[in-house]
Amino acid sequence: MQPTQRQILLRILIFALLVNVFAWLGPVLGGSPTAPGPGFLLWGIAPILSALIMRYGLRDRVDMGWRPRLRGNGRWYLLSLLVHPVIIVVILALGLVTGLIALA
């Protein structure tokens, strides 16, 4: 049975609410980028934790996508692996050419 448009919207809202609740609990539990603690960890894993809670709470039997489907999607996996390094190289090259950065 396919969920209705209203059910989909409700699930998106619940997910967003869960992520925000977990993210705001982070500072309450303590932790920061300079001194990581349990709150910082909770803040970092809030989206995946919310997704897992929703998956098991709603008893959804949709594939979690743990296994990569390389057949037919190989170019997208390759693109995702290359995008960040290429962007970093381009930005560093632009910085060096313009003299805004110096590699020391």
C-alpha cells in the first residue's frame, strides 16, 4: 500500500522535528568542536538516528540502501568520489593564481 500525500508530508515533518530535537539536545548534553562530548556526538548523528527511529517506528519495509548498486549507477558513484577533490584542487589553484593563498 502506497502512503498518501498527507502521510508523506507528515513523515517529513516528523523527521525534521526529530532531527531538530536531537540537534538541540546536543548543547544540553555538552560538547563542542574544540572539546567533543556526548552532546556533540548526538548532534552529529541526529539525522541518521532520526531515520532509524522512523524506519523502525513506522515498520517501514523499504530497502535501506546499504548495498551499493553499481550496475547502471557506476558513473554516479564515480562522480560522487571525484567531485570534492576536484573542487578542492580548483579552489586551491584559483587561490594560488590570484595570490590569496600560499602553500607553506
